[in-house]
Amino acid sequence: MNLPDRINGPRIHLRVAHNLAPQAFFDLVMASKKEIIAFLPWAEKYASVTDAAASIARFKTLWDEGTAFTYAIYNHDNVLVGVVDWRPKKDWWGTIGYWLGTPYTGRGYMAAAVDTMVTDFFKRGIHRAVIQCDTRNQPSAAVAKRAGFTYEGHLRQDRQNEDGSFHDSLQFSRLATDPYPNGE
Ligand SMILES: CC(C)(COP(=O)(O)OP(=O)(O)OC[C@H]1O[C@@H](n2cnc3c(N)ncnc32)[C@H](O)[C@@H]1OP(=O)(O)O)[C@@H](O)C(=O)NCCC(=O)NCCS
């Protein structure tokens, strides 16, 4: 699968995350750790810039393998605000994951990033994009709806927490043939 290194949107722009500076990525994770570990447990282990360098190296490996395509999100001031990724299941559909740096929440950046990414991918022949989130993660469900995704259903105990407990997910999708969310 050939996906672009950069995608420009009206409010944000996306650049491949494997070119990030480890210090900048580390600083963003540390500024957001308390808020993101609830749903992204990998952040708990972050202790040094070496951890950020390892994540960035892994972004590159997964990109080259074609298993995950991770983009850094920048705002109009060129400030790194978060990350969004695409995990292809087939060449025509995949799932989306994301997190924002806590100082940059509440500004609509993530809904803009998801919309920008799928709008580009749909022009490249991808047909279906899926977002799944923990039922307790209402901010994530709100991103999906704000980015024009349709609620598809409630998945029973499809995710396991670090402590072994199971939790339910909500699933949303957007199709290339769906009307553009802003009616354009
Ligand atoms: C999920 C997450 C990305 C949502 O962040 P968010 O800032 O709420 O989402 P958006 O960037 O789309 O911003 C939406 C908010 O900005 C507000 N906003 C401000 N200006 C806006 C604009 N110009 N356009 C759209 N929304 C705007 C919206 O009203 C909304 O605020 P509200 O929820 O108080 O109504 C964030 O909470 C996060 O990173 N969580 C931890 C990691 C995580 O859970 N990831 C998902 C795993 S499935």
C-alpha cells in the first residue's frame, strides 16, 4: 500500500511520524501521560527520550511493513499536537487510532486530522474507515461523530485491560460514498 508522506488539511497538516524528533515526541507524551494512559497503556512505561526514539523507530518499521501508517499532527503554527494512525485490514479498509497532547485538546484538531486523513485516502481508492473505542471513552466517540463517522454498534467485551478485565467497544465507520460531513 502506497500512502503519502504528508497530507495537508484546512486546519491541520499530517507528516509521517517516523521523522519526528524524539525529544519533541517525548515532551508531548509526558505532557499528556495522565490523560492518555487510561486508554493507551503503552504511555505508562515512558520514562526517557530513549522510549520516544524506540517508538519512532517502530513507526518506521511498521510503515515499511505496511502494517501501520502513523502520522504526526501539526497545527497551523507548525506545533506538534498529536498522532493519528491507519491500520489497514485489507487494501480497501482499515482502522484508525489517535491521541492528542493534553494542551491541544478542546480545539477540534483530532476531528480535523481524522477527516483530513480519510478524505485523502478515499481519493486513493480506500473505501471504508473504522474507529473503535472503549465505551467509557466518550471524547473518542465524539471525535468519530464529529469527523462524519456513523455509529455501527456495540461490541461486547472485545478488549482486555492490563488487569485482565474485559470491556466493551463502540464501532463507527465512514465510507468513501458517504456524503461529505460538512455537506460540501
Ligand atoms: C480522544 C481525544 C483525541 C479527543 O480530543 P478532543 O480535543 O476532545 O477532540 P477534538 O480535537 O476533535 O476537539 C473537540 C473539542 O474541541 C472543541 N472545538 C473547539 N474549537 C473547535 C473547532 N474549530 N472545530 C471543532 N471543534 C472545536 C469542540 O467543541 C470539542 O470540545 P467539547 O468536547 O468540549 O465539546 C483526546 O481526548 C485524547 O487524546 N484522549 C486520550 C487518548 C485516547 O483516548 N485515544 C483514543 C483511543 S480510541
